[in-house]
Amino acid sequence: MDDLNVTAEKHLAAARASAHGRSAHLVLQEPPLRQTVIALTEGTALDKHNAPPAASLLVLRGSVRLTAASGDTELPAGTLHPIPQERHGLLALGDAVVLLTAVND
């Protein structure tokens, strides 16, 4: 089992060193459940993409903006928020780390 604090710090350092400003690590895969730590440097975005059948985002470090047609939501550290069932994206408002929990078909 991964220590999320250690994993968050490791991948934030990797994101800072990456030309793309991001780093990710699959921490749990028990189909249909997947949990992924995603680190993004300030200003780095994940382009809009389709939502899985069910998902949530837990902000571990920093803050992010979840973007969707239904409206944007700013999420500070410690916030747990459902992923909307529509195309959505993510923007790091500062250096940030999130835990994405997704249930896939």
C-alpha cells in the first residue's frame, strides 16, 4: 500500500522536473476501481476528456480548477468532489496533487 503523502511529494517533484509539468502514478487497481495520483505544476492543464461512469477527485496539495460545460469549480487542498458526467478538464492553480478515483465499466 502506498503512503499518499510520500507519493504526492515524489510526483510533485517529478512534475516540476518534467517539461510537460505533470506526473502520474496508478496507486490502486482493483477492477473496476482505479486510483491515480496526478501531480501538476502551476498552470498545467489536463485537456477536456470524457468522464468514466463514476469518479471523484481529492485534492491532496495546492488547488485546481475542474472545468466543465456545466460550470467551473475551484477546489482547494482537502476538497473531495465528484467528477461531472460530461467532458471535463483540470487546471492547476498552483503546484497541485490530486487523487483521482474512477470506476470503469
